[in-house]
Amino acid sequence: MTDPSSPLSPAATPGDAADRWLGVRGTRWLAVASLLGLIALGLAWELWLAPLREGGSWWAIKVLPLTVPLAGLLKNRMYTYRWVSLLVWLYFTEGAVRATSESGISMWLAVVEVLLCIALFVACALHVRMRLRAAGKEAVAADVASATAAAASRP
């Protein structure tokens, strides 16, 4: 059994913190990029590419709820990642319905919407999981450190 403080221990790998940080940063930027993609796709779809009516459609306002969480994702707020992972299923459902009921460019735009929704959900879920796991490890390390300090201060 290796000592956790040993450089050979998997728990003490110098790249661990960096890998976790890159994972959290990567999921954050994937979530932001997917959300921006959904906003851009929704606007382009309903205003220019394949609107329900000639000249654009009022359905473009469907992207307004997607603009609300953008600030929270950019500020890295955990609560925002959690509720966006629920909100995205409304857009996934729209994309799935339109992908199976429409044809032509609308069908392909719906497929892209579904893929962006899946990417956003996965990014949010992984981001929350990584941050909670890191917070749990930090809490355990703090408990061990305080217990060690308390044991060392006993006469």
C-alpha cells in the first residue's frame, strides 16, 4: 500500500488538479458554446433559413429563455448548470418532433438542434459532477487535516 503523500501515489499525481481543472473548464466552454449554438440556430432557423411563414416567424422568440442562463454559465454558477440541464429537454423535444415530422432543411436543422441539446446536457451534467466530486475531495482532505492537527495538539 502506498502512502497518499508519496509522489508515486495516484492521489498525489501533479497532473490530477490540472486534469480536473481542464475537465471543468472544458465542460464549461462546451456548455456555453452549445447554448450559443442553440440561440444562433433558433434565430437563423425561424428568421431566415426555414421560417414557418415567409419573411420570418415570431417563433424566433423561443430563444429568449435560452439567453437567461448565459450569464450564469459565464459566471460559473453551479445552480445555473443544474437548471439548464432540465430546460434543455424542452428544446430537445421540439427538435425531436420537428426532425421526425418535417422534411428538407427543417429536418436537418432539427437534427442539429437535437445534437446541440445533447451536447449541452452532457456538458452541464459532467460539469456539476466534476465540481461536486472535487468539492467532496477537498472536504475530506480538510477533515483529515483538522483531525491530524487536533491529534498532534493533544498532550
